[in-house]
Amino acid sequence: MEVIQISTSKTLNKKKQQRVSNRDVNAFSKFWDTLLTIIVGLFAFACVFPFLFVVIISFTNEKSLAKYGYRLIPKKWSLSAYDYVLNSSDSLIKAYGVTIFITVVGTILSLTIMSLYAYAISRKGFKFRKFFTFYAFFTMLFGGGLVPTYLVVSRLLSLKNTVWALILPMACGAWNILILKTFFRTSVPDAIIESAKIDGASEIRTFVQMVLPISLPAMATIGLFCTLGYWNDWFNALLYIDNQNLMPLQYLLMKIQNSMDFLTSNVTRMNSADSVKAVAQLPKNTARMAMVVLATGPIVLAYPFFQKYFVQGLTIGAVKE
């Protein structure tokens, strides 16, 4: 009987050990899994809700907004804000085209310059890698200032009133170079580069065919940062652009907003009753929300395509074998 009990206890112990080994150590219980899912869902909703609320307000009638305040379900819907913004300038479509052009071309050019720079200083065999690493880092601490930058771009490079004045000043960022350098050093095995050199591949071919395919998370992350920077930029247009046909979207929307604020603040100086009535009917608050939607809508729709690589790129250097 004792032998049977011992064998039975051994069998039970083996089954328990097998259950423990088969159990995922990272798994939560059903209660905690449900609770954490609800918490994360509420946090995600809190992040998305402000933009959805802005969209709702942009479709609200201005008088209804003034009378009833901000509501999730407006008393009266209206397209007057979009009608005002779209008809305030004939250059809105051109501004969209300019913004799309500088965003696409600028992102591609920035990724090309910064990835080549970062790859060079990440290789131990590059003789001057310490000098160029310090050179990039130094620009993060000290800059020439606004006036020298303006003189270089407009006078020395003669880029004033050209589309390149909206691209080249933002084409290279030291912080992005250091991020890419860290990724190349920690995530690109030296064995891959050595095998390519043994096969007779040049540095450019090694970089294009061997390094870039396994660097998509980092490239997509930096590409998203560059895309957001070019899409939201208006300051370079304020400095270097006088031509109406070269104004980007953000700068044009800012001019529309300034014009509306100017009319509203000077309504008491108007002599015509019709002018005063027209200014009173301006969709001041809803037009601001419509501008936000027009400015951020396309980039928000483009973000899901970057999300997969963006999440991976945020963990650059975080996990090492």
C-alpha cells in the first residue's frame, strides 16, 4: 500500500509540475486581465475623445454653440465653419499640395541623409566616427541663432521663396541621428556586414540590401517624426515664403485665423451696418475647430500605417540578448 501511495503522489507531483511548466509566466488571471483591459480601454478613449469632440464642434452651428455651449450631440448641425475656411482662400488646394510635397520629399531626403550619417558613425571601422558623433551632438547644445540662420538660408544659399526653404532647414536632426546610430549598433549584427563584405559587396550595397531591410522599425519611427515635423511646420514659411503659391497648409490656416481675429477685434470701427452684421455671423469658434480637423485629419489617418513599426521602434536598445 505504501508503494502504491508513493507512486500515486509522484504521479500527482509530475502532473502539477507539467501544469506549471505549461502555464505562461506572463499571463494574468481572468480578473486582472479584464480589469487591465478596461483601464487601458478607458485610457485609449481618453486619448481619442478630444479629437472626436473637436470634430463634433466643427460641425456645430455657431449660434447654437453660443447659446447651448459645447455638447456631444449639438442642437443644430452646420457646415458653415468648413464653408468659411474653404472659401476664405483660393489657395487652400495649392497649400495642401505644397504641404504634401514637402512632407513626402522632405521625409525621404531626411531619412536618406540621417540613416547614412548614423550608419557611418555606428561602424567601429570608421576612423572619424567619434569626431562626427561629437559634431552631431554639439549641434543639440549650441545653435547659430535665428538671424544667422535666416542669412544663410536666404542670402548664402538663395533659397528664399523656393520650396527647398521649407525642406532643407529640417532635413537633418541630431537627435534622430543618435537614435538611428543606437539602433544600428545594437540591432544590426556584425556578422551580416562581414558576410556581405566577404561576398564582395560595397558599403552602399551592404547598407541598402542588408542593413535597411532589418532596420524598418527604426526607419519607420524616425520617418513618422519627420513626417509630423514637415506637416506641422509653419515657421519656415513665415520666414522665407512670400509667394502665395508656395504657402503650406499650416501657414495658410494661421493667416485665415489671424484675418478672422483682426475683423472681430475691429468690428467697432466699422461704419457699415452690413459689415458689422457679416462679422457677427462669422463662425469664430467652429472655424477654429474646422482648421484643426483640416490640419490634423490626413496625418491622423496616415498614422495607423506607421503604428506597427512605430511601437517596435520605441523599444530600440531596450532589450538585449
